[in-house]
Amino acid sequence: MRATFSYASILHAVGQMLDQVGVKSIAIHEEEDGLFIEGFNSEGHLQVQMRYDIASLYDLVSRSENAVEERKQLTSVENEGTLHRFLADHKRELVGATY
């Protein structure tokens, strides 16, 4: 089990969640036991307030990192399939270089 996360991974996970609810500006306050987050709409009115304790942040960041890893794996498989289709369509084959 991972003990710490970087600010980048925390902010990425929080940012994804805020994007899902469609906020236009944010305020993030670090508290002793987690984060207090406010999201505002385009008129500057409060749209959402959330408080994440450390356990909730851990879950949020873990889910975010798992989703990123799954997308990477799917993209890799899709790209591999695309290359094979391209080569087949053009009657070509992939040849490794040897030295």
C-alpha cells in the first residue's frame, strides 16, 4: 500500500472530479486532516463544496491512478491493432532491425 502521493497526483484526481461537475474556477484549502474544495460556476457563484479527509483523498487518488493505467493499457492495445490493420491493408509486414 502506497503511503504518500505527490501534489501533482492529488491535484490531478481532484481536477478530474471538478471537470466532471463542470466548475469554472476553484479554491482549494489544505486543512490539518485533508482538503476543503470549493468550485464556482462561470458567474462566480458557489457550485460545489467538498471536504476530503486523508482516507477519502487516498481513495480518490488511487481510483484516478487506476483509471489512468487502464486507459494506457487500452490505448496500447488499440494502437497495436491499428498498426497490424495498417500493415495488413498495405500488404506489409513489421521487420525488426538487427545489428
